[in-house]
Amino acid sequence: ARLGGRLDFQGEAARTIYFEGGRVVGATSAAPQERIEEVALRLGMLTRDQYRAAASAVASLATRRAGVLLLERGYLKPNELTSLVRRRTEEVLFGVFADEGARFRWAPEHVPPDERTTLDRDTLALAIEGGGPLKLEALARRKAVPQSVPEQVMPTMRTAGRNSRGCCVCAG
């Protein structure tokens, strides 16, 4: 059976990553730079004026609802919404890797419908892009709060060697 549930991280910002079948299927974040309107602005999907006009209206909304509001206001094209929600979820995941002091807790809960997304890449590919093998090893060694974390979430990583560019290659 593949893992389903969530990992809550407490560090520079509170973040939650949701899993189903071992894949990332959603994320929440209290980091301002990971709000959907911030990501849309950085990606050039919103102008500064559109961002200012929408910021207060979307501040308290879940990711998908905030994205739909941007679409309803005509700031996003219909074909941009899904890619924006996916990219924002990836950025939250990458924020977890960047927050080296964060502690985490496992909870066997389902992703809220307003935070659900389907990513194009699998969890390991995202983890390697966002943190690389050395960060993966550091994440696996982080201390969990007193609740146990299923082994399927944080598999033991070991270094198999280095590739031709001198980068660590993981095995196991």
C-alpha cells in the first residue's frame, strides 16, 4: 500500500504537504511568497496593478479558490489556472527543502478539496529538483515532533557515489 496523509512542517513558515499513493497531491503554506497571487506575479501571469487589486480579496482564500477568483476577474486565462496551481504546490515543496531548521509531524489526513492538485512529476523528481541528494539526506535526519513518521514518507537515503559532474547520486 502506498502512503496517504500529510506532513506538517514548522519552521520559518508553517507548511503542509499532502500525499496520496506516495505522490504529492497538495500543499498549504503560511509563507507570503508562496501565495498563489505572489507566484502568478513572479511568473508574469499578473501585472502589478492586477496583483494590488486582487491581493486583499484572495488573502484569506484557499489556493484553488484564490486562483478561480483571479480567473473570474479576467487576470488569468483558463489554460493558465492548472499550471499556476501546480507551480505553486511545487514552490511550497521546494520551500520545505530550503527551511533546514523545520520540524515535522505526520498526520493520516486527506487533502482538502480546495488544495488538491495533480503534479506532472513524481515526488522523488520534485525532491531531487528542490533539494538535491544532500538536502534529502538532511531532511531524512530532521527530528520529528514526538509523533512517529511512517517509513514510506522519509525513506533512508544513502549516497551511492558521484556522477561525471561530481554530483552525489542516491541509492536505496
